[in-house]
Amino acid sequence: MIRLEHNYSRGGDYRINITSAYSNNSDYDSLNLLFGAKATDIGVIKKNATLAFVEFSAKNTIGNTSLDWKWNCSNGVHSTVPFNMSALEGLLVVMEHNFTLSDGKNLTCTINSTDGNQSKILSFNFDGIKIEGYNSTLLDRDTVQIKFQIRNYYSTLNNVRWNVTADSLLYNASGITLNQGQTTTISQEINFTNAGAKQIVITIGADNFTDIYPENVKLYALGIQDFINYIKNGTTRVFNFIVKNDWNGLKTLWNISNPSLEHSINLTSDESLIVVIEENYAQGKKGITVTAFNDTYFEDKEIDVFVIKHVGINKFETLYENKSRAVTSSFVINNINPLNLSWRLDNSEYNISSNQNLELNASEQVFVIVENNFSSSGIYPLNFVINSSTFNDNQTGVAVS
């Protein structure tokens, strides 16, 4: 580590270049060193129309008195006589200024002294008119009602105007006068001629002030209603649902993913289609998606997830337990052809297995009751497993002794 000390004759903004070299190799780095007169902050305290209250602060960061301080800002406000600043003394300037909208809304204030100079830049906007409290309500299949407020944060504004555009529709008004802080509430119904994705855009303006608020809404022509997944047996499900047209006559397309089916039909206004599908599934986790389209335009979908078990443990519970013993019950069902099943219970101390297989016909059920004897009291995780040559299932539980 190399440490260097240098005494400067005065404060300022210094750039230090550090270079190291060895043989034909070299490297360098730079450091910006600022001390002395330092501009620390600039900000708006309060705004009222174009009248703004601004604060600007600076500090003498050296341990000696700094001489010949002056400050000036780009709005023409400045100190009138130079002054000195004691060691580590701070300066706070609060100014009131009436800006104009053509000032660019930028303010730069600079501090100058014998110990350097520095500037701070402030960019800000004048509050004019704003759209507030917007909400929309679907009144029926083709009508959306919107409500919003126009608030004036500026001085009195005449000829405040607003317009609403949506799907080539236009609603507007003008000639509104608002004093500072005053609001007006606008309510407008928008009547659409077709369904689909719509964008509603509200625009307001007065003098040089504008504001805009967009909202995306969707009007549905088709809907999937009353979806039911009915369990016929362990492997067969029956799906019932209704496809309903809430708009004018249109071509309806619906499909389902598992089983893979698709059908199209022309539905008149308010007409419904009842769909019933029965499917026999293999074992495992299943997911289906039912989708409805207005011709090729997506309208609605329904998603369902379920599990099919050809053989399964429908219930596993502890019937009895004390300090050294626990009795468990397992409800086993076969949902397919006749099967030979074996079972095993792992009680965390040892395994208890079936001495002979269970022979279950299709849809036949059986209870397996097992007594567990533990060597000491405690909490024992349980895992009950059934197996055939191709299928298996398990359930977990706990015994406290």
C-alpha cells in the first residue's frame, strides 16, 4: 500500500491521475477530489400555479474560513455582495419565484468562492390538470360506463376540454371553467357494436396542459358456463359444460385438450350449446383445457386438473394409539380388472408386510387394519404402500406413542 499526502493551497474540484509502471508495462487510474465550496442540494418546497418556493444549499467543507462566496441561479436571482464562510459552515437559500411555462422548468444554481465552485440542477413540472378517480363498469354485453374527475392544480383555467375514444367512437365536451383546486366529474356510456379487446383512451387539455389515461377492456361474446367434472368410477370422468353466445349470431368453435375434440357451430343471439363428454383415463395426473372461440378469436377457457388411480388408497388413518402401540386403517380400492395386491407399512422402526396377496375384483374394496408395537414413546412417521405387478399407490401418516 502506498499512501501520499499533499497540502492544497485552496479548495476546488481536482482530478488526480495515478500511474504505475514497471518495465514495459503500465497502468493508471483517476480520482475526482472535491472539497471547499460544495453545492449540496436543490429542491422545490412548494408550488402554487407558476409560483414556486425553491431551496438551495451549500457548505464550506474545509476546516478554514473560505473567502469571497457568491451564488446565482439561472432564473436571475443572485447574491448582491460577496461574503465569507466559516469552517464547515452551511448556507441555505430560500427563494420565491414566479416562473412562466416557457422557462423550460429547469433551474441551475451555482456557488462560487476562492475555494472552488459547483452547481446543482433542478428539473420540475408545473401541476396543471389531471385525470383522477377513473373507473369503468360493464352495464350489459355491449355498454361500458366510465367515470372520472378532472382536477385543476393550476390557477383558473377556461375552456377545459375532454374526449373519450374507443373503437372508432368519439365522445367529447369543452368550455369547462375550473378554478384552482376545483374538480368536475364526467360520466359517459360507451356503446360498442362488436365484442373483443377494446382500448378506451381519455384525453383532457387546457392551455398548455394535457393529461391522458388509457384502459384496456374486453367484451366477451362467448362464455363457458357450469363446467362439471363428474366421477363416474375410478377411471372414467364425465364432463358437462355449456357454451353460451351473449352477442349477435356468430360462428362458435370449442375444443377440449384431453380427450382431443373440436366442434364448430353457428349460435344465434343468447343461444347455448350443452356439451357432455365421457372419457376413460389411464393412471396418473391429468389436466384438461376447454376453450371457446368466436370464429378464430379466443373468448374463454376452463382448466381442470385431477388424478386417476387404477388402484388406490382412498383413506389412511390412525385408529388408536398409546405409549407403545398404534393401530392403523387403510381403505384400498381396485378401479380396474381383477388384481392381486400386496401391501407394506413402514412405521419408521420396521416394516410390516402382507403374508398373502389381496385378490380384488373390479371396483372391489378392502380395509387393511395393522397393529404397530413401538420400543419407546415418540412420534413415528408412517408410510403405507400397495403394489400390483403394474400399479402402486402410497399414503403417509403419523403415530404418536
